[in-house]
Amino acid sequence: MTAQREFQFTDRDFRCLQRLVARHTGITLSPAKRDMLYSRLARRLRALGLRRFKEYCSLLQEDGHGEELRHFTNAVTTNLTAFFREPHHFDYLREEFLPAMMERRAQVRRLRIWSAGCSTGEEPYSIAITLADAVPPEWDVRILATDLDSNVLDRARRGIYSEERTAEVPERLKRKWFLRGRGENRDKVRVRRELRDMIRFRQLNLMHEWPMRGPFDAIFCRNVIIYFDKPTQSRLMDRFADILADDGRLFLGHSETLYRVTDRFQLLGRTIYRKVP
Ligand SMILES: C[S@@+](CC[C@H](N)C(=O)[O-])C[C@H]1O[C@@H](n2cnc3c(N)ncnc32)[C@H](O)[C@@H]1O
């Protein structure tokens, strides 16, 4: 069927884009996402002066279109996130994970956390706030925050948010870790430099080679694998298990499960996993 819209978009074009999305991001797009794909990519066709999705598919398949591939992958990702999203994970960090880790790592005094699929930064900043509040300042604490989407990473690095987005940050921590904007920015807040300095934001496609060696003490990969098919999830979990410390923890999103995906992790409860020894 060809929709009567600004740009011609056939079933074949949709299948072609589905394949390209899967190849470049690991994301599986169901037919229900067809309209979403049209509206997100229509902007790109307009910018490029194209008339049909067929031309856009051909362009993406040609060599030397890395820049367009970047726009394409940025357009197909879903970036919904929030500060202290799924708050039980941060309660667990504060009440169980950090006290135990601080005992076990007392000699090295080092902690490494990875926020994989960090979107606009609310997740790694929530981790940083929790760590900064609990771990003595002389410890070497670093958070790696990665995402495929270069636009969200730019926003994450700036660390500027509308005041209303920080509603879930407890008042005491908000006063401690956010600076209030002035004048025309008075409805905005900025994360303090000390917190920004704890985080390295890097572009990384989880489907590609990873430059870091680990081990990480915790990996947060929340609300990311929900978009991948099971074989892709299995491969990724295998790699997470390899790069996670033996006593590390893996945190997934509320609707994600490793049931029938991998046997390398064991559920501790509420989407928190430990590595199977
Ligand atoms: C819904 S957001 C989740 C943000 C945050 N983890 C949370 O739970 O609030 C999913 C993020 O995963 C990223 N993502 C999707 N596929 C990816 C891939 N292949 N490699 C790296 N990041 C990816 C998207 O760009 C998006 O920012």
C-alpha cells in the first residue's frame, strides 16, 4: 500500500528501513511503528530534497553516507528517561550495593559504573548523585555513560534541564547538586561541575566493538533491550557478563527480563541481576 502523503512510502520501503534499523542499531521495528518512522524521517527527506523513501533507502545503502546514517539512527531511537526513574534501583544502590562494595573495595577504593543507553543524562546523573552522597571523596569513582544517539549525548554533557524535570530529585539533593538559572534561565537548572566531572559521556553503539576493558562494578542498561530481539539481547547479555566484575550487578528496565535470554545472570529481585559464578 502506498500512503497518500508528502513522501511516497511503500511496504517495500518500510521493510528496507526495518532492515537498516536492525543492522545499525539492533532495534526491531514492528509494523505498528510504521507511522512513527514516517514522521521521524520525513524531516530528513525534506532536508535532503528527496521525494520518495525509496531514494532515502538507496542513499543510506550507498558508501560514504556516514553522516546521514548518524541522522538516521538518531531519528529512530526512543529517548524517554527521567531522574531517579525506577527509584527502587537507587534505594538498592544506597542501602545495599554501596555499603557492600565499599567494604569489598576498601583496599583499591575504586568504583566503575556504566550507564549503557544513557539518553539525555538523567540516569547517569542520578547514579552520580547517589554515589557522591555515599562514597568518601577520596575514592576514585567514575561513571561511563554511553549512547548511540549523538544528539542526546550533547544534551547530557551540558547537564541543563528544565526545573520541572527534576521533580523526582529529593529536595535536599536538588539544593546540593543543582544550580538554579537566573534571568531568562530561571526555569532551568544545571548539574554542578563536581557531578559532571564524575561522568564520561561517550558515543557507543552497543552492537559494535567496545573500546573499554572493564571490569565494571555495576551496569545500568535500562529500557534499552526492550527494542532488541531475543538473539540480540542474548549476545549483548553475554558481553555484559564478560565485562562485569564477578560481584557486580546488572540493572535492567521494569519491563525487561532475562528469562529465556541468558543463564549467565541470576535475578535478585526487581530487575536487579547478579552474575552467575
Ligand atoms: C528509552 S532510552 C532509556 C534511557 C535510560 N536508560 C532510562 O532507562 O531512563 C533508550 C536509549 O537507548 C539508546 N539506544 C538504542 N539502541 C542503542 C544501541 N544499539 N547502542 C547504544 N544505545 C542505544 C537510545 O538512543 C536511547 O537513548
